[in-house]
Amino acid sequence: MLKDDLEKKRESGLPGGGGGRRDEVGSSGVYPMSGPHPKGNPPIVTPASWGQGKRGAAGYEDHGESELNITRVIPEKCRDIMTKDPVFCHASDSASIAAKLMLKHNIGVLPVVGAFPEYKLIGILTDRDLAMKVVAPGYDPYKITVHEIMSSPVITCSPDDEYQKALDLMEQHQIKRIPAIDNSGHVVGMISEADVALRIPDEKKIEELVRSIVQPA
């Protein structure tokens, strides 16, 4: 190759003088967009991850990298903060079955669905319902059904709603949990105070929500 040609390639400003790899860049860049969150439940917001390797917080000095790597997760919709596919019970189940489900999964609320094949949300049952409507009156938990003690109608949101709507509903009705249902009325998620605290990086919103729920109606 002539010396002049080499000079032109070197001065072109392109990798390999313009003879290297050329990527097709679309609207989302070279690599395909994977979406804001992976499959499954939304990630928990953590303030930061520190350090590099075994040296921990001081390890960044070994590599000349930033000491503090902040991972920001900015939720927008209810689907971004809800726990997906919550445990549910049937209206025909006994109170005993519902209580055992709560114990097994360490939860305090169960969406109640109707008969097969629709399985649409028709009510909600809390641990408080079991205590106040079954245990306190002395009813037999094996004989009384969920349908007799559940609360209905249910305050709900849609996965596609802005998450602020769910917070507003929780504050307005002083409830700690709100089911998310799809267009067919099926339960696809549950938003609780814990979900809000773990997945919304806004301490002021969390404080306002907790204060509004605990204050007397």
C-alpha cells in the first residue's frame, strides 16, 4: 500500500481506517432493548453497591474505578412495583384453608376468586378478617367459608396505571394492600406497603403513605 494511502487511513478517524466492523444502529442502539426490568418481580431498590472484589469498599483503588456504583430503578407503573402472581384462595374455601395459606406463605392477605373457569377477583380476605369474624365470635373455621367473611367490593388498580394512583387509593381508603387486576378481572399482582418501601426510591412518598394509613379515619 502506498504511503499516501496509509496516511489517509490513519487520519480518517475511523477504526481500522474505515475498514473495520460496521454496526447497524437502530432506534434503540446497537444492542436490542431488553425492557426496564427483567422477568419476575420488580427489583428491590438498593442505595448502592460498594467496592471491587475481595477488598470490599477499598477495592476500587485497585482498579481506578468509582468507589460508589449506584443502581437507579425508576418505577412508573403499578407493574413496576407490584408483587406478581400473588397467592389467592377461592370463595368456597373454608376459613381454615385460608388461614393455612397465609401461614404457609407468610402473608396477611389473600385475594378471593370466583368459580372455575373465570377465577375473577370477587373479594379480599385479611388476617384481621379471620381474627375478628371467625376466632373472636368462636365460629368453627372448618365450617365457615371465605365467602362469608371476605370484604367486597375490592379497591383495585391496573398494572398499567401510574403507580401514584395506587398510592392515592391506599391513602384515600386507608388500606395497606391493593390488588392489581387485568382487563379480564384476573388478579395479576398485589401492592403492599412493603412493595412501596422497597421499590419506590422516594422517602417522602413512603412517609406520606404510612402516615395517612395509620391515622384515624
